[in-house]
Amino acid sequence: MDGPDILVRTLSQPTIPDKFGNFWQYHSRSDRHSKVACWTILFDLLQHSRALARHIEACKVVLGVNQQMRDLGTNRAKNLDLVISRPAEGQLARIPASMSDLALRWGVRLTPQQRATLTRLPDLREGLAGDVLVALEAKACMTAHVRALPRLFDELTSSHSTVHAGAPQALAVGYALVNASESFVSADMNKYDLSERHPTVNQHPAHAAGRVVTKVLELDGRTGPAVNGFDALGVTVISMRNDGSPVSVVSGPPAPDPEDAHSYKQMVGRVAQSYDETFADI
């Protein structure tokens, strides 16, 4: 699986500007991290789902970015990061983007081998969304872990609730990025030109990331069409100081073991298997 490697290489680049002249790797008011994370899931999913590959080649499915879905029970709308759906009638108001186009737009950094793989994959393109088949939502907890935890849990819960209320047949996929770095430079705490002053640095307790991972793993899983929860849920633990230094994947605790059901590898495998079993005959 290439996803975590692509994600940390991309996040290592400070590309998010603020009004003070700084460029950030992560900013709480930017959705760059979530879009790139979901892109990487699709990149791996396209390599592991035979049915999805056939459907793309037959123009049976399209890609949606920031797709709005509505919880019919509460009448609340929520934008999902990326969805795969049946195409609806009509055309986009702009030229539809492909996976390659989105990689360029979002600054996804690929190795030559990964770029060659992308050129061989079926050409999944944007389109007007009809019936949603897969909905991806990625959230991050980078700093102030204890304070951020309730909101993270609630946002992920509302994600699968919205998906299944509006599209009971869809696979709801949740992905959490948890930062285990002992220090972090927050854009919210450094609203000034960092070339003129030293940054304010947040210090993280050693147990903070583990506490978040434990709570995320308590999210409901879906075991049948009448059950509410995620069809697949994954956690990737990273080390990110947000000071321009390289971002890395944490492979040991508190990250899930690669064979754990909530590891990135198992999450993608579960989505691929579920898609092939559920939507083989669309």
C-alpha cells in the first residue's frame, strides 16, 4: 500500500499560505490534508478492486469532490471529502478532473514508480453524483489532542450517519490522522511573520496520541445494512512538527498493527472486498 508514504511526503511540503506571509504544512482551516488522504485511499483502492476498475472502464461510476449529502433524519447537510457514485444526468459546470488532475491540483507528491502506476490505472473522473457507492471522509488530530477529541469523534460519527441516512447502500469509510510528535507549531498560535519572531511551540504529553487512537477505535462499525456505523475505518499515526521538517509515518504504538482491522492496509482491503461483493453487478 502506497497511501501513507504518499501522504507524509506530500504533507512535508509547506504549501498553505496565511495572511502573515507564512507557509504551513498543516493548517486547521485548510482541507488539504483530508483531500490528499482520501486521494491516497482511492489510489490504493483502484489497484485492489477488480469490480471498481471494470466500472470505471465502462463509465459506470464517477468521482465527486466535497460532495454534499443530506441526513434525511435530521435534514442536516454535510460535505464528504470524496465519493464514488453512479453518474447522474447532466454535466459539470467545469471540465471534469481526473485522478491525475487532482494530484496536480492538490500537490500530491509521487515517486516515479507511483506516477507510472497512476498512468496505468483506470481513468476515474469527476461527474455529477447519482447514487453514492463509496463515501470517504478523513479527519486529523494534530495538536491539543484532548480538547480536539470530542469534535473529532462527533464529526466522524456524523459522517457515517449522514452517508447511510442518504444512501443506505453506500460504503462509508472513515480515516483518522493522529499526530504523535512531541511538539507542534500551530498556525492558530502563531499569527505573525515567523521570519521576524520565533514560533510558539505546543508540547504534547506522551500519552496524548494514544488516547486519541483509542477513542477513534470506539467508533461504531457496520456489520449489516440495518446497523449504523462505518463500513471501514482506518487510523494512520504520523509524526509532524509543522515547522517545515519532514513528516513521517509512525509504525509502532500507538499506531495499529498492520494486521489490525483498523490499519490503513486492512481498511483499504476491506473497502475493496466490500465493493467487489456489494456492487459487482451494477
